[in-house]
Amino acid sequence: MKPRDAIFLSLLLPLAALAAPPAFQADAPKACDNCAAWNAPQEPFRVFGNTYYVGPAGLGAVLVASERGLILLDGGLPQSAPLIDVNIRKLGFRTEDLRLIVNSHAHFDHAGGIAALARASGATVAASAWGARAIEAGAPPADDPQHAFGPAATSFPAVKHVQVVADGETLRVGPLAITAHLTPGHTPGSTTWTWRSCEGARCLQIVYADSLNAVSAPGFRFSGDGTHPGVEAAFRASIATVAGLPCDILLAVHPSFAGMDDKLRRRRERAGGPGVDPGADPFVDPGACRAYARDAEARLDQRIAEEHKQDQQPAAAETRPRDEKIRTELYFGLSIKGGKKVTPAQWDRFLRDEVTPRFPLGFTIVDATGQWKNDRGKIVHEKSKVLILLHDDDDQSAANIEAIRGAYKQRFDQESVLRSNQAASVAF
């Protein structure tokens, strides 16, 4: 960051405090199973240099600042927009100084708040050609993998006159330069964005990676069928693009995809700790984009294998009325050491982050109460969740299940997660 930038940024906070901000006009909130957890409050913070996180806890929104205007990446849900406005102001900036708002992909949880933020600022909105069409229509087109969920589920407030950005094109606001990399797959218009931020003479490459998850409405096939061509090759090319980007810091459209909570915790632990190198910032990880891409490739491999296996199933139900599977039950205790409990929002986030990407075709959750006798002979009752999975008897499914168990134990400081397996003959 140049000295004049630092002076400008340090002056913004007292100046902004002199006048009350204008009332923010939000659009109607969106209802969905994960919306409350995604939109939980998150304190804004500096990532590095002139790059700041300003989104809610579960949906990425990133601010890049200069004395000649601000750039915002993504707007979250419609109900995220007021929170983003507040977070921008907490950092000492003004939403009215936004000059450019760019989008990763045009789903309601990343584009839903853009309309209100654009009204409040007068900023130009930019997206890929596919994304621009979707944002102007207020809903993704028919070739979106999630289109079949229907307009009630997929619509969001529209924005007119969206600027179309091409692959490799760089957009500028004053000294700021942000580059678009088209990474289709999750949607046909998915876009990953890159820029450079500096602290003194140290400059780092920042990557805001779009989702690389092969998630769809029922019936959509990434390998293609008679209703639409396959998108697997384009998806794999996008994964390779992200893996090959210059990448010192990875930010993601869902912060959990890049481990933001863990990095913030480790950053707090390092701050001021005796003997700790203050320069060892957990957010700085030159291998993060490659790891992000490797995980995405594994999930896509699994999804394509499941689609191909469906091709091999006999068409007539009476030819093979039943399918041999493994039924796995995982038992998750909801008590945390220290008397705390896993909240519904934390449980929903765990399902979204760890279970759905590994078993995208479905699973069952049952509320339960467990009972056991502790080492003092006392009967203990504990609320729990039971995850029921029907899956093939293969190494990939077993590895996915163990990864889920490990993630729960680490995230919620659990000693164990009970696993039960049995053979199951199933028919649909």
C-alpha cells in the first residue's frame, strides 16, 4: 500500500463518523434452509493490505479499497446487503464510495444483495456474459444446474444494465485492478477474480475463488444427457485454471471453503503470542488454490462416477428390483466441552460444508437422544443427530465417511463419533 493510501484510509474513519449514514433500503429477504446460518453476523476484518472481508459468516463479500473508490466482490443474500453496508462502515469506509460491484456466480446467495448495494452506491455492476443475463433477469437461465429447483427457490432482485466482462479482462477503479477468470462448472457463468494487495513493499496475489462444487437440482447430469450437453470438460478446465493461478491468499464464495474461521482463530492466537512470528499469517498460503482445486476434482470425480453408474442400471425395475448397498449410521453428540451445545446454525453449516459435497445425491437426518452410564455410575442423556447414508461398498465412500467423522470431532471438540454399518438391499 502506498503511503498516501495509508493516510487516506486512516482519515476515512473519523470523517465517516461526522455524519450519519443514509438509511439503507434493503430488498425483501430470501427464505431457504441455510439462509439464517449463511447470514449470521461476522465482524469485518482486514485480510491483507487494502483487502477486507465484509460479508456475513457464511457468504463471501470482499472489499478492495483505494482513495479513488471501492470495489466489492459479491453481495450475498438480499438480507445480507444491510449487513455488508454496516460492515463497510465499521471499517471506516462508505458504501456510497463503491464504484464497482462484481459477481462470482448468479445464484440468490451471492447475487441477491447486489441490487440494494448498487442502489445505495450507484456502482457499476459487472459479471460474465451468462452472469449478466441472469442478474438482469433476476434468476439463472435454464442451462443452470440448479434451474430445476424453480423460480421461487432461485430468483433474486434484478439489476439492469450489467456490464459484461470477458475471460482475462481487467477492470479498474483508480489504482485498483481486478481480473476476471471464467471458471464455468458450478454455473455456466462462474467467475474467479484476482488482484494484488500490498503492505509497504510486500505485495501478494489475492484469489477470490468461485465455487467448484458439482451441485445440482435433481435430474441434472454434469456428464450430459438427451436434454443438455455435458459440462464435465469445461468444469475440469476451470479446476485447472484455479490450480494454476498465482495465489498467495485464497478467499472463497463460501468462507468455509477456504477455512476462514480456522485461519481467523489461528491469527488471533498468534497475535502478540510470546515467541510467535507475527509475519506467519495463516491467511498466506501459496498452496491454497492447488489444494482447493484438488478437493474440487475429487468431488467431481465422485459425481461423474455416480452418474455413469446410473447409466449401467437396468431400465426396467423388475429386471433388478433391488440394489445392494451399505447403510451407515453416524451418531453426533450435540454437547460441547464447557457446557455449550452445537447450535442449529452450526449443524446446518456442518452439513453444507462437510456432508453434502461428499454425498450430493442425498442422506437422512434423524433427531435422537442418547443415554449412557459415565465413569461415576451416573446415567447421562444427550441430544444427538443421526446421519443415515446409503452408499456403495467402495473405498471412496469409506474415505468420505471417515472425513466427515474427523471433521465433526475437530470442529466441535468431540472425543468420538459412533459409526454403524450394515448391509442393505434397497429399491426406489
